[in-house]
Amino acid sequence: MVTKGLLVHLGCEVTTVSSNEECLRVVSHEHRVVFMDVCTPGVENYQIALRIHEKFTKRHQRPLLVALTGNTDKSTKEKCMSFGLDGVLLKPVSLDNMRNVLSDLLEHRVLYEAM
């Protein structure tokens, strides 16, 4: 919910979901960025990234997929990249950091923070 608050403060329209299935139902070309917590115990969030890729036939039609994680392990970044995520954002996230992340993402369509 902290991420949602930061995004709202920056003037973004935010849709939140409570499950991977709900995410697949609601995600559309109107969404520009999807932030996903990839370290939720018992939930395979990497697989949802693959399913979102399948839902959109062209890369420019799908939203950017960004992992949110507190895990600084290099293997987390590598796993995100292998599943086609466009970025990795380390928690905790500050307002300035979120502003910079969104700017970089929307300009370059990719972001991988140093881990």
C-alpha cells in the first residue's frame, strides 16, 4: 500500500489487485506499468509475468512489468530478467525514487537497479 500511496501522490491512476488471477483479468493496454511484489511467500509471481506477456502480442502493447522486492540477491535480478520483467525496484521506495523510476521506465522502457 506504500507503493500505491507514492503513485497516487505523483498523480498516477492506480489499480490494485489481490491475486494473480485478478491481475490477468484486469490488466490491459491502458495500464502503462504493473508493479509486482515478487517475493510474496507461496505465490509464484514470476509466472504471472509470462502470462501477461502471452496476453499481449506486441511488446509495445503491454504494460511495463516491474518487480518490487526487498531481496538484494543477484539471483533475484537474474530471475526477473529471465521471466521478461522490464525492471527491478528495491524496497523501501521513497517518493523521489519512485518519481525517478517512473521517468526512467517510461523513457527507456527498462530499469534494473544495482543489486
